[in-house]
Amino acid sequence: MTIGLVRSLTIATLALGAVARQFTPELLVQTNRFSGPVAVSPSNSFISFIQTQYSIEDKRQNTQLLIQKLNIDENDKNNDNGTEQHLPVVAQQVAAFSADSRPNPPPATPKNEQEQTAASSNSRKKLKPSQPVWLSDTTLGFVINDAASGKSTLYAVNRSGHKKDHWSKPYPVLTTAVPISDVQYNVASGVLAFTAEIYNGTDTLEETAKRDRKEQERADTGQVYDDLWVRHWDAFVSPKVSQIHTLKLGYTGHSDDGSFKRKGEIRNIIRDTPAHGRLEATNSFVFSPDGHHIAFVAKNPARDYAWRTTSYVYLADVSGSAAAPINPGMGGASSSPAFDQDGSRIAYLQMDSPTYESDRNRIKIYSIADKTTVAVAENWDRSPSHVDWVDQDTLLVTYNEWGRNKLAIVDIASGNITPVISEHSVGSVKRLSGTDSVLIDYSGFDLPTDLYTVSLNKAAKPKPNRVTNLNPEITKEMLSPAEDLEFVGADNATIHGYILHPPNFDPEKKYPLAYVIHGGPHSSFLDAWSTRWNLNIFASAGFVTVAMDPQGSRGYGQEFTDAIHNQWGGKPYDSLMKSLDQLLESRPYIDGSRMAALGASYGGYMVNWINGHTDRFKALVNHDGVFSSVSVYYSTEELYFSETEFGGVPFDEKARENYERWSPERHVAKWKTPTLVIHSEKDYRLVVSEGLSTFTALRRQGVPSRMLYFPDENHWVLKPANSLRWHHEVISWITKWTNKENEDKKEYDRSELAVERIGGSRNKFFVQNQEI
């Protein structure tokens, strides 16, 4: 099969025409994006990845499986300007899929027999590629999940021996009875590993599929629970658990036209692990170099699942059926296991507290032979999010520090930290075996996410070398670079943040302010690209945009992160207001009478808290925020969060005082600022009643307000059409109430938007997403 060469889809030219120089929500939602991890071939010659792109005009989500050459030496040789290097090598498309993204698309009506045949053929195929995995240097595998049958098929394409730039037609390698995820392959052992959700006590995937079919025959829909948790994030917990399975693959035929085939039976390698509850593997499992063992993370399967963070790193034999934890005595969460080069040690990250999800991650190394563990860089007051090996004496970590996600190497013996990348932000990291380089995804406020290589050679000056260029239409001229801010907040702490300016900024003019407050609360504003809460969207809409990291934020030391405990509306609020005062004093071009505050999750909590404590803002936006700290405890899923933040459970008298002290609901009578409330039905972290309660309190008191409700989103708004509607509503709301020509504060109304009136009320409530 001849595969045409493709570049990243052009999205700006057709959609925006002459106004393409402005960064708009339309441009943001149509960007090309990576979906899932990037796969690197064994010799580092190729990479493969899934790219998605949404078309507003067609209302379709497009998915491509791409293969691209990775020439590390060529990248290094031709790059003299860091990230500003030559156009990356063009990628090849080996599979593609396009789906109507509307929630209720009208049925297609074929015009003739030929179209009817084509439609029937397409409905049978529905080949949406996912999970690329290299089976050899010349064979790429990928997974197709068939929703109709409930099965997954691993397909493969071979690189032609005679036509080096051509890949064969996909052929099936194996089909599983249930959907599979997290597919990995170890070339040394020929073992394929994946996760699959199975019922406890079943021996094969086929048994789970059989039980699924039996479940579908039930007349009732009731689900019974005897313990917590009942649901998590955006789904109710099912009786099935995600566990790791392995099987051998074999290659038959000639080197240039053979094929991979299944050898032997699929084995659940953790089925017989002693557990008193749900032993559910996460997607962070890794092979040992020889492919004989797998390390993975799983929560402690005990009764306190919902109010403890405890998880362990487990070690399993790929031919066995039971796993054992390497750190059974630890209380907190474990993450990021990584084998060293000879497979004798495992590095991983460990928290100490069993109830605190934002405890400091500490670096540990476990010796498999000795069954001993040592700590590395114990006195380093940062919390790394990823650890891997450079060599037997050196580790590689990513960590958040002062608004940037950095890359550094760690000397095991001394604990010394040497930064490699300190500007913008590093996301995922992949070792390139046999080289001193790694493959990273890398981005900034004014730099959309792409893949880069970076050398870890201590003698060289490390700099990212661009590999991909997914969105060439988005230029630096369209985006505002971020400027660091530092102010003095509560407890005389230094409060760091960023400021972005509108296009064609003139310091002699006056501008409205968008004051953005992050969620978490244990997160921070990173100099990184984002498709949600992208600060350049607000700047491009004409707002000076400011985002500060008050107490509770990560990246400024553990004491600063912990300072929010039992202080939710205290120190962080004081720091935000003190920072705002200093901002207005130092930046006279900001119009202090035209300010809007916006936030999601904890940021939404803070918006409600602000509404009860100051009227200095002209408009507020609360996305998935907190109305009552007490009600959140009883409706959320991760109970350890509230118990840590407020010092216990709300049915304890002393802790109850903390919950009520910091509950926005206590200050509802003082709410007066116009507020846009946004909430989604599938948000099980902060349930939709928090948004409805906020909206009720506003409307019942006659405060100008509007509610945007998504029946099909979770804590985040992820679907492109919904994201576009979100941006339009948010920008329109803050623009209206900060507009100098609109001081009369008339009720907000946009008749051009499709809405449905509920119960005859004049208040517009339910947003019709399908019109976008």
C-alpha cells in the first residue's frame, strides 16, 4: 500500500483567513495534538504517534497514526538556534480515522448505490488507530478497539525492504476478547504486555467477555456497592479491575515481508497476588531490560481505598501469576518505577503521608538482589514527578520549580542536582537507548507542544532540538510571551506569577484585567502550552492577563505547598489580594475599575470566596468550583483530600469547625458580583450540585448570573465543540462586564446563541452544544 506523505493539518488558513494573525478560540480548538504516548523504534530510527485534529466546519474529529524518521545526529548538527531550527522531517500516515463529533448526528442518507456500499463498508471498519508500539525496527504495531464487538485487535505494518519510505497494508497480529490498553513490547524477550479490565476470579479474557455478555442480558440496571469508592473522576466503579497480561509474539517469513504472530496463551501476571480488595494496576508499568520482569504501581487494596493514598511498586515475572510489593512498609503514594540498565535496581518516587496527595515525592532506589532501599537527594526540597536512569551512577528527573517544569540529572552518590532544561516546560521523557539523548515533549506559553531531543552530555550545553512541528500556523507573533512577576504576600512570602499583554500592547493605554486563579489547589501556573485555560486566549481578547501562585502551589518548596492546610480562604486569598494591590500600583496601564477574576476547581472555590469578601471585581467566572466545603466531603470520591486539607472528617466536632470556617456558603448573603457559573454532569470530583447551588444563591438574590452546563463533560471540558462554546461564553461574559460602555450592568443576553429556556424562565440555563 502506497502511503502519501502528510504534514501537520493546516487549520488556520481555511478557518480564519485574513485574521489568522490573531490567536482565537477557533484556532486553539483546531490545533493538531498528540494523543497518548510516543513510540520510539528499538534503534531510535523512527518515532510513531497519534495525532488528532478537530474541524469546526466539518464537525469532525480526525485521528492519524504517523511515522516519522528520528535522526538524532542530524538534529544536533543542523540546530544552531535551540528550538528555532529547520523544518522537521515530514511524517508518514499509516492509518487514519474521522468521526462526526456531534452528540446526536443526523443519519447519513446515501445518494446512490455506490455511496450506500461505501457507507456500509465504512461502518464495518471504523478503524481508529491507537497505542502505537514498535515490534522491531521495521514493524510498527497499533491497536484498534471495536466498540461494537467489545474486542481489540493488534495490527502491524512492515517497512518495505525495497521501498524504504513505504509501509505495508495493516495486517492483524492478534485479537483479544476484551479491550486492551497500555500496550508495550520488549524486543529482547519477544513479550507483549498490556492491561485489560477483568472480573476478579476469572482465569481468561474470554471468561470476562462471557460474563459481559451475561450482564447485558440483565433486565435491571442496578449496581450494588458494599464499600467506597463508588465512583471516581467521571465514571462509576465497575466490578472489573485493570490488570497486566502478557504473551509471546513470534516473527515468521523473510525479514522484509514476514509477519508477527501470537505464540502461546495470554497470561494474567498479577491474578494470584495476595490482596484484600481491588488490586488495580496503573498505566505506569515498565519492562526490565531483558523483558523477564515488569514493575508497576497499584493502590493498596484495602478497605480504606477512598481515604488513603497508599500505593506500592510491585515486581512481577512475565511468566508468573503473582506480584510482590518492593516497598510494603511505606504509607504514601508510589510512582514512576524505572529499571536501571542491567535490571538489577528500580528507581521510583515515594510519598510518606498516607493521606496527602501533594506530599513531597522522594527519590528511592531498590536493589532487587539485596531487597534494600536507599534514598537519593533526601534534602532536596522539590517534588519530582518523573524519574529515570541516565547511567548506573546518574538519574534523570522532571520537577516543578518557580513556574517551570524542569529537567535535571541527579548524581546518586552526592545527591547533587544539575539542571538540563530550565526554560519553558518539559512534559514526558523517553530515553533513547544507546545514546546520551532523550526525547521530550516541550512547550511554553508562546510555544505549542512538540517533540524535541536533548543531549544529557555534561560537556555540552544542553538545548532542545526540534523533532516535530505540529502547528506551524501558530507563530510567536500571534502569542504574548510571559513576563515573570514577584510580589509579597501573606506571611511576607514571595508570590510568583506571570503577566501576558494583549496584541499591539501600548503602555500608555488602559486595559481590563483577567485575574486567573489555578485549581488544585496544589498545582501551579507553568510556562507550558495548554488547550484548557490557555492564558494567551485572554490576552488576545484584549485583557492584561495575570496568573499568580499563592500558598498551596507546587514548585516553591514543601512548606509553601503545605501552607494552605486549614487556610483555604486565608493565606491564599490574602496573597492574591496583596499581589493584586502591588500589581495595580506597579502597572498603571491596568484599569483597576475593569477587572475580572476567573478560576476552576479550587480556583472556582476562590471565586466564590472572593464574591463574599470583596466587590473590587466587575465580573467573576466559577468553573466547577466549591459552594460548600461540607457538602463536597460527602459527595466527592477522594476523601483523603478534604480530610487532609481541613484536619479530619466533618463529623468530628473540631474538624467541622474548619470545614465551616472556610466554606463559601457561609458568605452567600454578601455576594453581589456578576458571575458566570460553569459545571458538568460527569464531574464526580466536585459534583454538579456545587454549581447548581452557586447559581441558585446568585439568582435567588438577584445577582446577575448565567450558568453554562455540559451534560457530557467531567471536571474538565475536553470535547472540542464544548471547549469552543466554553471559550465563547467566558470571553463574552468578562468582556461585557468590564466594557466601559456597558456600565449599566443590564442582564446578559446573546440571542445569537442557541439556548433552551427552562420552565418558561427568562434565565437561560441549558446550552445547546450541537449548534457549535
